[in-house]
Amino acid sequence: MQTAWLILNTDVPQDQSGFNPATHPWSSAPLYWHSLTRLARCPAIEGIVLRIPDASRVKHQTNIALGVPLILQTASDPLCCAIPRTCTNILLHDARYPFVPPFLIPTLLEKLTTSPIVIPVTSHKQWDFLCYKHDLTPLADKAVLPQSPFAFTKDALEGLCEHGFAPEILQNIPLSLLPFIPKKSASTVMGSPSNTIILNTDDLPHPPVAQHLTVGQGYDVHRYGGARPMVLGGIPIPGPITIDAHSDGDVLVHAIMDALLGALALGDIGDHFPPTDPTYEGISSMLLLDMVLNLCKQAHLTILHLDATIIAQKPTIAPYREQIRKNLANALNLPRDSINIKATTEEKLGFTGHLEGIKAQAVVLCQKNPDPSPPLCDGIGQLFAF
């Protein structure tokens, strides 16, 4: 497999509004970060040189586990000075192309075995659209549009540098490089329609919505005959049946709490509210549920759906089911059609059938959302803050 070092240039021109297409935040990270992380995952990349405008503006640096060596270089440094001597191939990439597909890299390097310079290209129609939108000069040759990165053998790139190729030319890699490249030395490969240049905010796609779904399952049992009046889903159930419990004995809410803790991977209700703790003696289970919902909020967990079953020979649940459903919808901040409450018996079998107790089961579907304020957007990002 052919391998290469990548030079990622973030010293790119801003537009008149001050928009910086390298450092502008998108999807919780600066745009250059998307190139950096995408390409670092490519097995063909040996290491990355990150070129920034001015090292004196770097405020701090933190360790980032990219899986490949990362070297910081200023825009005024000689282009190849940080590249190891053992390196044979180099990729020059413009940070304004943050969505470069990783599959393009092995394609470029494979072609590099027969040509010292390889350029990814795509249809001129894409560039014509950008020219119309940004009042740019259309290309004279409308056959193809160059993309980024360009691939070079190390000898070919060093040869260009000897013939007047200056680092500042990197401010516009695809177009400014073309005059320096001997046509007979360069080959092309098909680029990708998704590998588009970002010149202002209008060029940015909508950030992807992270969908990390989790499921929690809960189960709880309470014995009849204690001192607590029956409560289900926060609704008092009148009648002679009483509950033996440390708290108020709301078996349905306990099962729901257990399910939510399962979705959070935080154990069960006994871990958080031990029955030996006098703090929780006689406490409303709706208050305990509120504490669990606060844990959900801290973990950015959104509840999408609840399905619960109450298993009891007596009492009859049907007259109270809609009250329970409404109360839980308010507590969980869910529409009523996202909550299902079922009730059944065990046909006079087992301890519920013998009127010894009641049990409940609950299943919740949740979505774990990304942290809305991660530290990646501090200046140029978590790696370097300007």
C-alpha cells in the first residue's frame, strides 16, 4: 500500500465579512478539524503537518489522539522542512475542502506510482455554479475542475519549490498550483462531488444530526399488605389494597425509573435510592423520578417513547389508565401518543394471581444527544486556540 504525509494548510483567505473557511465552526468543530480527523483515519496517511498563519498567535495546545504524528508549522516555514526524510509521497490539502472523502487518498497514491503529480478533478459545472454565486472568474478550460488534495512524489514537490513555488501560493491550492505544474508530469483522477470548496457560510451543508439511540428496560415488584396506600404513575388508586414499601410504593414509576437508569447505563434504583436510607422513607416516587430525569438532562438524554405494563389481579387499572398516562406525559415532557400504559393479569397464577402483590415492567426508547457546548470551537479548535 502506498503511503504519504499530508500537509494541511489553514492559512486561507477570508471573505469580506471576515468569514474564515478554515476555522469557522461547523458541527461542533472548526472546519479544518473535519479534514484533519477524516484524513487521519485513512490508513495511507503516515503523519500530518498542520500549517497555520502565525505560531505567535497560538495560545495553547492540547494533546489530541489522532493515531498519526502531528507537526505544527507556520505559513512562512519552508514547505517540506517538517517532512521526514524517509517520506516518499506528499499530499497538499486546502482546509477549505473539509469534506474530502477518505477513499480519494488511496486512489491518488495508486496513480502516483506512474505519475509524479496527481490532481483530483471533477466537472466544471460545479465551478461554474461557484463562480456565479461568488462572482469569481470562470475557468478558461471548462473540461474539469481541480479539487484538493494534490498528490506529489517528494522529489516532484521539492523540484517545484526549487523553481519558484512559494508557500504563500498555498492560499489557494487547486488553482494557484496549476501554473507551476508541468502538464506532461501531471495525471488526473476522478474526484468527488462531495469534495466541495467552502468560500462562505452559504456553501456549508446543514450539520448532521447525531442519532445515538439507547433502550432501557425496568422491572419492579411490591408486596401487598403494608401501610402505604396504592399509587400508580403518581395517581392514587382508592380501595382496600395497601402496599409494603420504603417509599410510597409506586411500582409503575419505579419500573420507569429503572428503565431510564438502564438507558443511561447507571445501574438501578437500588443503587441511587437504597431502601435502607431514611431519606427516602415515604417519599413520593414522582420526586424520585424527577431526580432521575435530572440525570437524563445532565447526560443529554432525550426520552422518545415509553411502553409500560402493570401486572396485577386486583385492582382493575382501566378506570385510571388515562389519568396515569396524562400524569406521566407531563412528568416526562412527552406527548401522550408517546406513552403506552397496559394492564394485565396472570390468570390467578403466581404471587399476583394469589393477590400477594403487584409488579410492573417498562421499556423506554431514548436518544443520546451530543454535548451542545463541546470545547472544540475555542478559536481554531481544541488543538490550537488563536
